[in-house]
Amino acid sequence: MISSNLILRISLNLCKLKNTIKMKKSIYLLCTLFLVIAFSCKNEKKEESTIESTEMEEVVSAEKASDVKTISVALEPKSGSAVSGEVVFTQKDGKVTMVANIKGLKPGEHAIHLHEKADCSAEDATSTGGHWNPTFENHGKWGSSEGYHKGDIGNITADENGVATLTFETDEWCIGCGDDKKDIVGRGIIVHEGVDDFVTQPTGNAGGRVTCGGIIE
């Protein structure tokens, strides 16, 4: 016969084992719950990080877009010529690109310069003043070690139909930056009747001014 004391002890041990199993189940459930919460938080942080990264990229893209500046200049005939056209200046990544499209020229080479003023009021365009030369250098070919004006672009070649195109890029200009030695705003664009010889001071012996445009924001 099993004594009542033994039965009591077995019952107590079973109860303890039962409680231990329940505690293990509880701990397991709590751990599972914590893992679910932690995983959810991690995903939320990842989503927030992705959103923040996307927003930052959009801000950077907007800032880059705001750094791009463009000015389009219409050229009008001067000195009794029929020369006209358009010149577009675009500033991006610290450089200015000039794209010129001109028509009505005599076939061959013609000097093209930036002059001091955006004033094309005179019939012969002399109201634009001389070459833009903020650094007080000698006239010459662009990039010459002997000196050149900031407006000494060079020559442009017209085809048999009198059409000429030119693309010119430099980091020595800016659009509306306020630096007197770089800012092309307020200057004039002149195409001459003749060729720039890069030697004659201070004009290059380029002849009359056949078309003019003012660079105005």
C-alpha cells in the first residue's frame, strides 16, 4: 500500500513540474512576443531610414537643379548687316557653356567676343564698349600664356549658307555670381565682320560689329 505521505509528495512534485512547464511556456511566449516586437521595430527603422534616404536624395537633386542657370540671348543685326541668331549660356557644375547659332554671315571666319556692356543701342554696336577685360590683360588667343581677355572667345566659321555654330566651355565665367572678374551678366556679345588675328591690340583687327546681343538675366 502506498502511504498518504508518499501520494502527497508525488502530487506536490507533479504540481511543481506542472508549474515549471507553465513557466517555460510563459517564458517562451514572452520571448516570442519580444522577438516579434523587435523585428517590427527593425523594419520600421529600416523603412524610416529608406524614406529619409529618399528625401535626402530628392533634396540633393533639387539643390543640383537649382545650381543650373541658363540665359538665352537674341542677336540683332548691326552696321547694316542681316546677321542674327541666338546664343545660350548654361552654367552647371562650376562651368559655363556657350552655344551660338548665327545666320546671315558671309562665308568664312568671323571674330566673336564678349564686350564690356549689354548695350546694343548704337547702330554699329559701339555702345557695348571694348572687349570685356576685367583682369587687364593683353588681347590674345584664349588660354595664351602671353595673356588674353575674358571676352576673347576667338573665331567662328560660317558655311557657304552663312550659318555658323560654336560651342565654348570655360570655368573662367559665371552667371550672376557677382564676381566682377567672372560674371558675364551685363556684358555684350559681338560678332565681327572680319577675323581675329589674336595679335593686334586691343581688338584683333576684327573689323566692324555685324550683330549684337546683351547678356541680361
